Amino acid sequence: MKLSEEKYSQFELVKEMMDTPEIIRNFHVANTDSVVAAIKASGKLLLTGEGSSRIFPAKNAICSALATGGDLKIITEGARQAADYKLDDYAVFAASNSGSTKEAIALLDALKKAGHSNIFGLTARDNTTLSEYAEQTFVLNCGWEQAVAATKSVAEQALVYQEILAQVEGNSLQAQLGGLADAVETALTQDIDANITDAIANAGTIYFAGKNNGVAEELTLKTNEITRKKSDYLEGTYCVHGIEEVMSADDVIIVIDPFEAELEKIKETLADGVGATVVTVSTKETIFPSIIVSDQGALQNYVYLAAGWNILIEAGIKLGVNLDKAERARKVGNEFVAQ
């Protein structure tokens, strides 16, 4: 997608996606001493929120931390289910772009009433309801998005989490952000093969398969909002463990960062067995039609996410969808209303 072409530039969603490289390039989170100290002291961290404010930001942070090692225990859960957990010794970080997500506020309200400290918030607005419950609230620099589907805010939320966790370990992401911004911009603007776009536009169901790091799952949600087609997330190697029984030849499976050892099995089970179209998004060619992106190491997931956005925009435009305005989905899914 390219903002120089009117078919893209007419949509706020595309503009917001294309803002992401500069948001990454200029990213900085200030006043982190308190939250870093609280996480270190606790040794346990819950990252909560709903929908796009949790899926990629939280799961990307957890996978990044697990890959680098360390003793910090990080979990994520939706706020309603997290309310069932004993969180006394956890630092809690709640993300809500609007700052008025009902589930998150209910959880923080219960924690405050129980005398819980070490509660932090992450929003895209100043002076929100969420900030009334958090000891410290971080406000995104990207601003409030106009399109229903959250995009640039998702990337910045993830950077906030990952940078804070890097600081807990005495490190920082700053030196890597220039290269990441360039890679994300390339992933957003590279051409997508028309055959891939046509297959996705004509698909019965669009599946995203991949690691449990938030990328494929977040793109599944964006598929609903952007293309208005049915979609499903197939975690890990779930795509070769029985789901083929209900797949059809007009389905498309987009595999993000595939496990190389499983490619032949995917071909046997889904491409040959079902007759479905399989596409990979990877840093190298595979046996399937491939969308290739550059390797950014520990920050690679942002590049995969951007490539997925690019794919979905092409499909949405092919389908003639109003990318900014969904039929039923709301910008704030379940909004807190003061009684």
C-alpha cells in the first residue's frame, strides 16, 4: 500500500498504519523509574486489557522475555478472568486506548479496594477513568485513532511494554529502533502478489497460523474488522492437528514465521489434502507463496505485524470495504459508564 495512490490515501486506517514507522523511529517512554522498580521488587507482572490492547502488546512482551531468559514471571489475561486470580504480589499493568474499558476498570477497582498497590495504566488519552485507578498512567504519543481497527497504537503499546521490560534487565531498545522503523515501512509498502490478494478476497475463511506471540492472533482480529470475513487463529502447529477436517478448498491459511520442520506436513495436510491456499510470511522463501520481510531479531514481530496489515488492506480494497467504518464493531468495545 502506498499513500501516493488515492485508493489507499482515502482511508484513515491506511494513514494510521503508515504513521507507525515514524512512531517507532521517534519512540521514547519517560518516567519509568517507578514502574521498573515495582516490577523488580515484585518479580511478577500481569499484563491485562481487552482485544488489541492485550493480544499483541502482552504476548509479544512475554515471548520476548522468555527468549532472553531472566527470573521475572509475566502473565497475561483478560481483565474479567484475571479478577479470579490471587494477584496480591503482582505488579499489574492495564492497557486501554480509550481509558474507559469496562472490564479493565472493574479489575482495577477491585484491586484498589483490596488495598493492592503497584497498578499501572497505558492509554492513548489524558485524564481517563483508568488513570484514576492507576498509580501511574503512561499516555501513548501516537494519539487517538480515527479508524475502528487499532493499528499504530498496538505497535506503540507493545514498544512501551518491551522497553520497560528491557529496562528491568538494565537494557534499552533505543539503538534498534531506526532499523526497525525502516523494516516496518518496507513491510507496509511492498507489493503483494495479486494472486495472494485474490485468494484472500475470495476465501471462505481466512486462517492465521503461527507462534503464540500475538502476531497471528492480532491479525485474525484485524481480518474481521478490515475484510469483514470469517477468520480463525491456529496457534503453533494446531493447523496440522485436526482442523483440516472442517477446512475447504477456498480457505486461505497465512502462516506467520513458520516452523521449518512443519512445512512439508502443512503441504501434505492443508495444501494437498484440503486443496486450500497456504501463504507464508517469513524472512526467507518457503515451499509456499511467500511474503518476505527483513530480519530484525528480537523486534521481528513488529515487522510481521506490518506485513499482515499490508496483506489485509489489499484484500479489503479488493473487496470494496470501507476500511474506516465497520458495520457493527465499535471503537471502544465495552465502555465503562459511570453510574
